[in-house]
Amino acid sequence: MIFSCGEALVDLVPDPVPGGGPMNVAVAAARLGASSAFVGAVSTDRFGDLLWSHLSENGVDVSLCPRTDAPTARAIIERKPVLRFRFEGDDTADMALEAVDVSKISDPGNIVHGGTLGLFRGATADTLAALAEGHDGLVSLDPNIRPDVIGDRAAWDHFHDRWLPHVDLYKGSDEDIEWIWPDRSVESSAEWLLSTGVSAVVLTRGASGLEVYTAAGVAHAAAPTVDVVDTVGAGDTIVGALLVSISERFDGGPVDVSDLGVHDWTVFAERAAGAAAITVSRAGADVPFRSELDW
């Protein structure tokens, strides 16, 4: 199973729609055919009920999602003149995950993914860092930087540093990588991550597609040309598609992505780029179903 861990929130566009990077990844994985679970606290307020229904209706396992009276975090999305996020999330449900039943996750065939706000906010940050530190299977991280939400850079660095020694798959946009390591090129940062023990670094470049850096070489995938409605959920779709491809490649057994060659990663990257192209062609994080893709 793919366990995507972190925050579920609502995007106000202006009507509320389900959002949050890790929740989007969980839904993407389920729609693309994997056994998928979301790990994170969900509010009992009306927005929390919306999120709970969205997860359940998409076949995502919610057995590791405690409900809490804390309110749902909200991202107000403005599309004009450019896509911008404004965040409202003081003492919200996404911060309130205090424990996880690790026995349900620990199998080496399971994949643990995290990032975005769950990486550094509240009790959730410590709980998920401990999960990553103790997991024997594949650990995936997408920092998915939100500079306006990161009030304490030192605290963010602390949790990122806890995850990093345990990460097998690291995904970041070129903007993410530049924010984290501003003193070197994104390519140099990808090579540095490989030197620290990360097996694959996925670098997304918007309309220019994506690259996967590995010890065996670099795989590339172009972004299909589509009419873009918005880019919400594009990166989460890429993560979901890659994790589903990896899970299927190892067929439920222990996952070791260092066994994958450039050809494997090229196929996976092309799948991910194609899935993301569908997501950006429609409003919100409306990830495609497997039936919409030619895999």
C-alpha cells in the first residue's frame, strides 16, 4: 500500500474543494489503481466532512486518520493576475496528528510518502518524521515549498534534516530546490542528494517536463502540450503516478528503487507527465483515473 502522510485542507477557489499535497497524492494513487491510504488528522467541521467524503469516495483507506475538533486549514487560491495562495491555518487539524499505528505500515513492501505542510507543522511534523525514520520500505518526500507559510526556517530545516537520511525518492520543482539550496544550481543539488544516499531525484520544470536523476543516469520526459486551466495538483499527480508505477514494478514485494534503470524511469516519468497534463487541463486537483490513461 502507498501511505501518503500529512495534511488535508480545503482550497477556496472561491468554493471549497478538497486539497493538500499529501491528500492529493493519496487520491491520485487510488485513482491510478494502487491500494492507497491517507495518514493525517481530519477535522469534524463541515470542511472536514467534505475531505472525509472525498477520500472515502475515491477509495482511499482512512483507517489511520483520527478526527479532531480543531478546524480545517484553508488555502485561498487567487488565479489573477497570477496563481497565488493565501493560507489560514492556526491550530488546525492538519497539525494534530499525535501518533500513528506503525504496525499497519511497517511492511517493506509499503511506501511512505510525505511533505508539504505536514513536514513541519505542529505535532504532525514530529509524528511523521519518526515514521520516516523507522520505515523499512521506500520513503518518498516532496517538500512542495510554501514560503508564505514557513514562518520559522530553522524549524523547517530541522524536520527536513530528519527526513533526508531516510529518503529514497526525492521530488522537487526547480523553484523548491532553489529555495532549499539557493547557493547552487538545481542540477548540482540533485547530484548532491544522490551522493547522500537518495536513490532517485525527480526534478519538475513545469511546461519543460521533468527529469529523474539516478546513479545510472538521467531520465527525461517532456510535458505534453495542453490548454492549461490551472496547475493545482500537477506535482501531486506526478508523485502519485511515480509511486503507483514503482509499486506495480515491485509487485507488492520489498521496494528498492536503486534496482531501476534509466529505461524504467523514462517510462515512469512519461506516465507521470501524461497524467499531470490531464490534471492541469481542468480546474483544481482533479487527478485522472487509470481509465483515462494509456499505460
